[in-house]
Amino acid sequence: MDRRNEEFPCERTVPNPPPLPTNLYESRFISPMRRRRHCSIFSATKNTWDCLFDEGYRADLSINTDNGGIIYAHATILGMSSPVFRSMLNSKQSRGHRRSISIRGVPPESVQVFIRFLYSSSYEEDKMQEHALNLLMLSHAYVVPHLKRECERQLLERGLITTDNVVDIFQLALLCDAPRLSLFCHRFMLKHFKAISSSQGWEAMKKSHPVLEKQIFKSVTDEDIRKKERMRKINERKVYMQLYEAMEALVHICKDGCRTIGPCDKVLKKDQTPCKYSACKGLELLIRHFAGCKMRVYGGCKNCQREQSRPLPP
């Protein structure tokens, strides 16, 4: 027998090392949704969900809409898509084989587009633009945040907000807790206030929400004050820059001399570049005007009147 095995018998029975804790943690505690975050939905899968909704295969839920309309759906899909539907369906007592709920107050077409979106997160472009406001209300009422974001995007990027409907959309955005949409509508109203204040939506808001009307009026007043303040600062900065350029031109004339104005008794440098100051050119034109103005004797020239109105030095 080998003496090495006799001296170190444990070397023959060393077990394999256990797996790393990180792998065990990921396999047991990370959610399946996170592990599948790189998966993509193919068009065939989306078509399958659309067919499931269109054909109503083994549908166990009927949705009653206005005008006696009925939409057949699957309670499991609606419950997984919306916590409001889940609460409604859990508390709903089953009557026979199929349960029933009602969605009133919006057109049946909007309800159909809404339920279809819960199946495959897809929609037709023209249908979305047509029912964007109703879908915004439904997405807020039934807590479907990704549909609410899509409705906001459609309203903001497709040019669906006009002077005729911006007041209604603004009130709806406040009710549906859509801050980005409400901020856009608020700025839109401030920009086109004259046209919007004479619209039917504004008249309706005056009767239903007079406090909101006062707030918008205050915003318009504050915006006018801010605009005047910005213009005042811009004009002050413009005057400051003109004075700064004039002082720079005077230093340039007195120190180096100017090829445009002079002085005539100063010897200019041969390699001196042409004058780059606009004030020198303007001063030259003003001097030429004073020298050849024929209207100054009649008092009709504004430049000459301004020059003559200046007080003479003592």
C-alpha cells in the first residue's frame, strides 16, 4: 500500500465544493420577470393575444357598456393588467358560468380599444388618436400607467391639442393626475390666451370651475410681468453693450488712432489693420451728416435737433 495514502487518508475523500451563494440567491430570490427582462414579444405572440380577445375563446367575463353593448373578455387577463379589475372580480359573486361588470360613461368603442390594450399592449394609430381622452380617463380610473403614458404622448406629440379643446384637456389632466400634460396645456393657454378666452371651453370652465379661471388669470398676469421684466433686462444689457463698445472705440481712437476717423495729426502704423469697431463707422457717418445736412436750419432733422439740444460747456 502507498505510504502517502496511509499518512494522508483524507485526500481520497475530499468532497466537491458547494455552488457559490450568488448563484443560489439569483436562482431562488430574483423574480422570474427580472430574469426574463431580455425577452421580446414577437408579432405572432401579439397576434395570438389579439385573436384571443377578438374571438372571445373561453371568455368568462362580460363587460356591459353604454347603448346595450357587451364585450367578452377573460377575468384572469384583466385582473393581471389592472389592480382595480382584480379587486372588482375578487369581490364579484359568480352567477352561473360567466361573471359580468359594467363600464359606463364612455363610448363602447373606447372601452373596446381599452380592453384590447390590456391583452397585447397594442393599438391602432387612428383609434388611439380618436379615443385618446377617453382612454386617458379609463387608464387613470383602472390604474394602467403604461396606457396613461401612451395617451399623454399621443396628445403631446401628434398635435391633438388646439385652442378649442385645450381647456377641456387641461381640466382632464388635472383630474387624471397627468402633470406633464397639464403643464403643457397651461403653457399653451398662456401663449394663446386671447383666442382661448373666447372659446366655448373657457365659458364652460367659468361656470363649473371659477376658482380655476381666477388661477389662470393670475398666471397670465404673472407671465406678463415676467415678460416685461425680461425685456427690461434685455434692453438694459443692450444699452450696456452699446456703451461698452463706444468706450472701447474711444480708447481705440485716442490710443492707436483709427483709419476711419483719425485723428489726422496722428501717425498711424503701417501694419495697422482696418478698423473693426462699428462705433467708428457710425461716428464717421454722423460727422458727415452734420457737415452736409440741409435741414438743420429749418429744424427738421432729428439728429441735428438732438445735437443742438445738448447744453453748451461753460
